[in-house]
Amino acid sequence: MSYIILILAITFNAVANILMKVGMLKEKQGTNLVDLLLNMLLNPVLIVGIICFAIGLAAYCFVLTKLNLSVAYPIMTSVGYVIVIIASWLFLKETITLIQIAGFTFIIAGVWMVAH
């Protein structure tokens, strides 16, 4: 059950990052920091991203009561990286280089080693 909640935490965190990026793509260039902050507070995509972060954080905190930090944290961060990068490529049309692909491979190998 702990690993299922960890998967949910990872998913909410990744979705939050993607929504934050999409929300900021729609942001107008403010003339100052106050304008930018006001626009951000009224941006529904950004708000949903923040809510996803909060849900992911709550799920991750629950996981930390069940799993060792030395296992949960590497899985949380590394799998999250891979999900965000793949989603950025698929949905935001960002470019992925061969070096990045090699890095993903090492990340996945590292997660496998930590989890086992």
C-alpha cells in the first residue's frame, strides 16, 4: 500500500510541475513583481498546480511514515524527473537530447537499485 501512495505522490508532484509550466506560459509579462504575483493568483491552471503540489506533499508525508527516507526520496525525485521530462516532450513539445536519454537510463537504473 505504501508504494501505491508513493506512486500517487509522484504523479501529483509531476502533474503539478507540468501545470505550473503551462500556467506560466499563459502569464503576461508583468511590468513588475507585484503585477506578476497578482496575475499568478488569478491563474486557474497555476492554482490547480499548487493544489496538486499540496496533495502530493500530503501523500508523500504519509509514505514517510511507512518507508525509509533513503528509499522513498530517491524514488520520489528520480521517477518524478522522468515523468516530467517525458510529459514535457509529449505535451509541451520540448526537445530531448541523446545525453538526456542517457541520463534517464542512469536514473531508472539507480531507482531500480535503490528499490531492490
